[in-house]
Amino acid sequence: MSEQNWFSIPVIHGRKNLKVSNDVKKWWGSFRDSNIYEPQLIELFLNKLWEQGPDENGNYFFLDVGANTGSFCLMAAFFPQIKCLAYEPNKETYDVLEKNIFLNELQSQVSAYNIALWSEDTKKKLCVPQDKTDSGLATLSKDPQRINTNEKNTGYNVIETECRSLDSHLAEVTANQKVSALKIDTEGADLYVLKGAKELILRDKQLILTEFDNKNTTQFGYDRQEIIDFLASLGYRNFSKVGTNPDPNEWGDLIAEW
């Protein structure tokens, strides 16, 4: 008998377990020590997603930008009304993401794309940590400080990567679909992802959850406050810092609502 290539973890009380590929044990990112990463943040995101209300088909459609091996997008396993597009530029973690989608039979709910998102359609260099347990630090920055200063200091590989703007890509794959929420975790490229989604944001005024961490944004030469300034210029008025660190001056995530 062949060895089982997946394991299961409980995520949400009262619901079935999530099936996860054994490969996440070496890639970490969305799963660490055989547990899902930041479950409280995922639960908060889901609660906010329900507040947005369903689309005309009764679905809740969101975008998972920087999906890694999957966590946010895999919540579709518990809620059939969730639909998601997941974006992951690192081919190796993308392959694990695809396995997790397949294991949970989510092919009709989650579509994954092995591309990076940016402010325009272009090609850029993706810096991927050689230490697979740091897969979540992969970045489009030309100065990947978080990899360079990592105490393990194992270096990184540089891979040419296709980049698309959200406005451009969505026009091809789902032009008229209402997007209820946008989750972004791109190790500092978040502002550029948002700039490439300006038409989408102005059209749907969706909930936005994005990383809000100067350790990441300084890799691209800007301060995290510029994320708030940009969204405020589009009409967003309600901002709240969330995450596991209570210090507002430290790393965390940002929720923006119209």
C-alpha cells in the first residue's frame, strides 16, 4: 500500500477537516507545524466577507493574492458559496497549492494562477528563498532585505516571472463578476497590486485585507502609510489594523472598508 500523501487538520469547529498535501511540511508558508497559519485572521476575514453580502448568484467571490500553498482560498472547502481566484507566482508553492485544491475537490470553486500581480502587465524578477521554510518571503523587490537579513541567511534564487495587473487579468477571465473581497499578501508589493486594481476597486468597492508592514514595504522604497493614502484617494474611509501584534507601530495587516 502506498503511503498517504496528505494529512488532515481541523480548522473551523463543527466542520470537516481540511486535507493538506504533505509537501506543506517542507514549504511552510500557509501551514506551519502541521497547522494553518494565522487562523484568527482567516476567521476575521470570513466574518467580514459575509457582511459584504452575496452576488446575484448567491456566491461570495474573492481574490487571494499571494496565496502561497493555500489557506484563505481553501476555506471554500467549508462553504460551497465561496468562489475564489488564487494567485501565486512561485511555481513550486503554486504546485502545492494546486494539490491542496485537488485534495479538497475545489476545482469548481477555486481557480489558481501561477502569475504575479503588479500595477501593469510586465515581467519582473521574483526572489525566492533557497530555504523552503521561508517560502512566504518570496518577493518582487530588487532589494529583498527580509531574505538578506534572515538569520538563516541561506540566499535566494531569481526567477523571471510574468506579472499582470488585476484589471487586465480579470478582464480576460471573469470580466463582469462582482468581487466582494480582496486579500493581498505579497511581501511589500501590495501598493502596486492595488494600483493595478483601480478599476475593480472603484467598481465594486470591496472589502480589502492587505499586509501592512514596513519591513516589507521598505523593500520597495515606500512607507506603509502610502497604502492608506492610496485607498483613501479612491474613497475608502474606514481603516483598522488587525493581526496578532497589538503594537500599532509594528507589523500587522490592514482592513479597508468603504
